[in-house]
Amino acid sequence: GRSGPIVGVFEVYDDVTPLVVRTNQLQWLATGVVVVLLGLLFAFLTLIGKRTFNIVQQQYEAIRRNEQILQESEEKYSNLFQQSGDGIFLLDWHGRIHDANRRIEQMLGYERDELLAMTIDQLHPENASQLMHQRTDQLLQNGLAQFEIDFITKDGDLLPAEVSVTMFELDGERVLQGIIRDIRERRRPEQALRHAREEALEASRMKSQ
């Protein structure tokens, strides 16, 4: 009499077995899909990571190249600045001297530190202020001004010079670069000729008396 329930239980188990198998198959399928998706995601992230790394590396190398080019340009400018046969000033818009090369030190007799504590007006005779204002207007209009003016050396002598001033921007500030050429040799024949002319006029005036 007890065989009936046992058979019934086996029948129930027998009916559930396909469902369990099917459930297991679906679980394995879902697990497989998840594994595949995770693999694809990992591959995608790896690809993106490599591309991002390559982009960052390229940008870094470009920055390094630009820095190297800038450094080389600065070194070339520094060499030209210091080795120039003409004196060179760098000034701000208010006439304060920000830099000066070795040639201008030789021409005026000042040390660089002394020049950096001065303004350009201190290196000109007082009667040159009007000329400087005129050339400032010319500089604003054309971006370039060329003229002749006297400088006062540290010994108090006058140094006639030809000046070429250009204006440009550096770090958002207006900067003036003045190239100073000593024209004493050019002036000597002119002065001698003027002196001879004055002597001739004086001799002529004395004869007429």
C-alpha cells in the first residue's frame, strides 16, 4: 500500500526534471552572454585606453617639441642680442629699461645692473624730450621709429647715435626694442666740414670789416 506515494513522488520528480534542465541551460546561456559582453566591454575599454594613451602621448611629445623649439629660439635670440655689434635696449612703455646687451654697456660705460635701475630719459640730454615725444607718436602710428639722438655716457660725454625703435607685445605687455648705433665716426667729417664752413664765414666777415 506504500508503493503508490513513492511512485507518485518519482512521477513528480520526473515531471520537474526537464524544467530544471531547461533552467540550467538558460542560466548557462545567460552566464555565457554576460561573459561575452564583459569580454567585449573589456576589449572596448582596452582599445579606448590605448587610443587615449596614444593621443596623450602624442600631445605630450608635441608639447615637448614646442618647448624645445621655443628654447632653441630663445637661445638664438639671446646669442644675437648679446653678440650684436649695435647696442640694444628692451624697454617698457614708460621708458623703464628691462634689458640691455653688452654692447650698450660698452658704449655708455654703465654696468647692466645700473642700466636696469634707470629710465631711458636719464640717458638723454634734457633738450631731447620734445624729440622723444615726436618719435613716440611716430612709433604708435607706424610701429617703427628711426631718428638720431644724443646719449649721455657715464663719464658725462655726449654719444651721437642712430636709433631704430620697434614695438611688439610680450606676455600681453607692450615692449619697445631700441637698436642703438654709434655714429661718432660718421659725425666727425660732418663736424669738420661745419667747423671749416664756420671758419670760412668768420674769415670772410673779418675781411669785409
